[in-house]
Amino acid sequence: MSIIKRISETEYVRSAMADKADLSAFKEKPSIRVIVGVSAICFSYIIGWPAVGALGALAIYFNKPLLIAIGGPLVYGLSHLVFLLGMYLAGYNYSKIFLRWATRVAMEKWMSKNT
């Protein structure tokens, strides 16, 4: 049995596909809290790998390897904390709606490629 078939048989995937999970809930005007949460999530991606890469380039340029050895994990850890804060502020419902939609879309694409 293929892994895609096994995944498609899980309750979560079946319900997302049966309900035709969509993003219609995002048509409502979001609260300030949700906007701040989504902004924090976006910001976490900026301070994630791009910041670590920039620190690496600076470490090479200034010949200071400790800059990336210490700063890299700290900046990357900070990006995770900012992401978690954003998820908390954006709220469970928006995250759930988005993940169900993403699951449905991904499974439809994978299943169409395997048939």
C-alpha cells in the first residue's frame, strides 16, 4: 500500500476532503490580534534562515566564527519563539482552517499524480 493511500485514509484527511475545506473563513475582517499574529509569523520567517545566512556571511567577512556559532542558534531560536507567539495570537481557528485547506489541496495534487 502506498504511503499516499495510507495518509488519505486517515480521519483528518478524509474529513478535510469530504468537507471540501476552503479558506472562506478568511473573508471575515480579522481582528487586530489576528493581524499582529500573522505579522509575527511572517516576521519569524525573515529572522529565521535569512538572518542566520546573513550572520554566516558576516562571520566570514569579519573572520569571527563565533558570530555564527553563537548568534546563529540564538537567532534561529528567537525565530521559533516569534513563530509560536504569532500562532498563539492568530488563534487556533485560523491555523486549523488553513491546515485543513492545505491538507486537502496537497492530497488532491498527490492523488491526481498517482492515478
